[in-house]
Amino acid sequence: MLYPKSIVTATVIAFGAMIQEGHSAVSVSPIADMPEPTLFDFDNDGVAGGLYRPAVNGSNSRIAIYVMHAEGDYMTFSACRELPRRGFVSFCANNAADKSGVMSSISFEDELLQADLGMQYLRNLTGIDKVVLFGHSGGGGLMTAFQNVAENGVSACQGPEKLYNCTSAVANLHPADGIMLLDANYGLATMPFLSLNPALDGVTGSKVNESLNLFNPANGFVKGNSSNYNAKFKKAYQEGVVARNDHILNYAQGRLAALEANNSGFIDDEPLYITDAAYGIMNNKFFAQDTRYLAHTSKPWPLLHKDGSITTRIVNSVRLPVNFESYANQYIQGALKTTVRRYLSTYAIRATSDFDITPTGFRGIDHASAQFSPTESIKGVHVPLLNMGMTGHWEYLNAEKIHINAPGNDTAIVFVEGAEHKIGTCHECESYPGQYGDTMDTTSGGSAFENDSQSG
């Protein structure tokens, strides 16, 4: 089957007929014709956005695509200009989270409330009828949580299963009309868990236990090539991750109790740093080094090729092994630097003793215990959904899990062959030059939804 090159933009807006064969292509305007964005500063607290309009108004210009990441700087994300080239309005906004990558300053309720500033702005904008959320990578965690709470109220972020229960402050968010997820990650709490080094003790341990060291050749590590961790090491490693995670959770909950009993040196919050738990892409562990894991989907799905054709098959990752450097002894690159309250509300997640990394995903991660988990949040989302996964990266596999959990009838999923996480072509994944073509063009019909952020 052949599909139009405008598959990303055309499918998500065609609310009743997503990924239809024969859908008319969306014309592309030269960037030179595009007006400069209108910039907005919402609250003098680091929340700002840019409104990008198409050169010529048409039916698509009554639809706004709302782009925001959980913490990355997306003010110049390529979708900001490429969507208006196809006639849509795009609104690219930043929240107040630290953009340097040094601090992990995300706070669950603050993120939702800051995202709602942009939603309210778009809802009050003359000439806009529909608003579609656009979540890439960590933006997938933010946008699915936002839409879930906006549709369902605080019941969506409260319950005995949660490590943190939200308050009534987020009771009146404004829902969108649709949602696009491109390589949404496994969750803003899941990624620190998957980056946690079990070879270190406790919260701030620095001495490496070589028997659990991922980077020890004796355990199967191969620098510059795919590692080959054996079953014994894998079992011990996974058990060590769960044990250290449990210790950190217990410590943070104890410090919260001390804060609330006025037994801390502070009355509002206190610092918390966790060695070798930074969750950027460069520090995700085990599956990044051993490509036998997170290697293929569990079911057949549509796979988009460079010529615009789509085949339905088990979708394999084409990625190569990466992350050959340990950050165990580095504070800036390696440590998760946050606070007790922010950790529990945003980065904390439970895992069970049967935690397992498999070729098709994970077992034993309690996604319902955390707030920013796309596979859990999507269960409460009923607007039209387009899910895309990039096969040159490990986060592509979460598109399948999100899609399976989505309750709505108006949903679609497609994978892009040979695209890396930032949606460009994974040239190092190619067996020969040009094997995957221009995946930015394949994904978006001649555009590049390119991300300059280093955040996952």
C-alpha cells in the first residue's frame, strides 16, 4: 500500500480516518514565505511560547499543533516551522524546567499547570477550532499525563497505587482535541529507573561493585560493539536495580515524613541527589549496550519505508549499541539532582521482584505508581491518537505499548524504518548509503521534525 508523504500531519488531523490510503497530500510552502513567530511570555517565570502561522490561511490553519517537551528547549523544534509549511498553526512552548541538563527540576503539578497556560491561550485564539498535542520523547510523558488529567480530573492522578497523589490545583485543565506521539519515552520516572546503576550502594554510593558493573568485560561488556550479558549477570543486575530503587524510595519517603514533621533543616523541601541515575539518553543502561533487548515488537504493525510504502510486520529495531562510558563517578553527567518532593512526585516509580528486560519490552515496572507514564496515562485518553516509533532507537518500542493501552477508537500507529530518536536518518544503522533514505522526509513529507535537545 502507498500512503501520502504528508502522513504525519494529514493523518492526525483527519480525525475520523487516520492513516487512510489515498489521502490528498498537503502542499508545502517555502520557509522564506513563512512569517516570523509571535512570541509570548506568559508569567515571567520561564514559561514562554512562539506562535507560528502559515503563509496563507486555509482550512488547516484553523488547527493548532501544541508542541512542548517535559524539560527540553522546544522553542525552535523543527515542527514549529514545518507544520505551518503544511498550512497548520504551530505553537511551540517551553515550561520553566531547567534547560541546561544540569538540574532535574521537573515538578508534576507545575508542569501540568504551565502546559495549561498554552492551552488556554490557544483556546482563546481567534480562528483556531482544534488543538492537537504534540509529544516527542519526554514530551510524550508530559502530553499524555496532561490530556489524561484534563479529560478526567484529579481522579486520574490520585489513588492508592500512586507514590504521589496530585492536589486539586490541577482539577481544571483544558483538554485538547487530539494527540500525536513521536518516539514517546517509557516515562519520566521509568527512565531514571532504567538508568539506575545497581553497582553503587544506597542513594549516594560511589564505590563500584564490579560483580554488578555493566561496563566490566568480565560481565559481558564489549566496548564499541554489542555486549553479550549472560543470564546470570542479567538476573543479578536486574535484582540489584530493584533493590537500589527500593532503598532510594524508602529514603525519600522517610525524608518527606521528616519534612512534614518539621524534623528537617528546611520547612518546604530538601535537596536529593542520586549517583548514576541521570536519565538522559547517554546514560540509559543495559539495553543500550546489548541490542538483543528492546529489539522487536510483539505484534505486527505498519512500517513506513523511504518510498512511502507501508508493510505490516513484526518491527525490528535497526539501532546499534551505544553508551560505552560509565558516569558512576560524575556528578554533572551521572547524578540525578532533584529534591525530595520533586523526586516522589515526578521521578519515583515502583518495580517488583520480577523486573525483567526482554526483547519486546519490560516486565515488573509498576507504571501506575508514577505520574508521567505514557502507557498508563493513555488509558484515560479518548481523543484521536497518532503514535509513531523510530526504529533506530530503543524508545520506538513504547509506541506499541501505548497503542495497545489506548482506549479510543480513533487511533493509529506507524513505525519509520531507519529513523533515529530525533527523527533524522540513522546513517550508522545503514548497511549501505541511502538504505533508509531521508527519514525526516519520509516521516513528514519533506520536512524535518528535528530536535536539538539532548534530553530523552
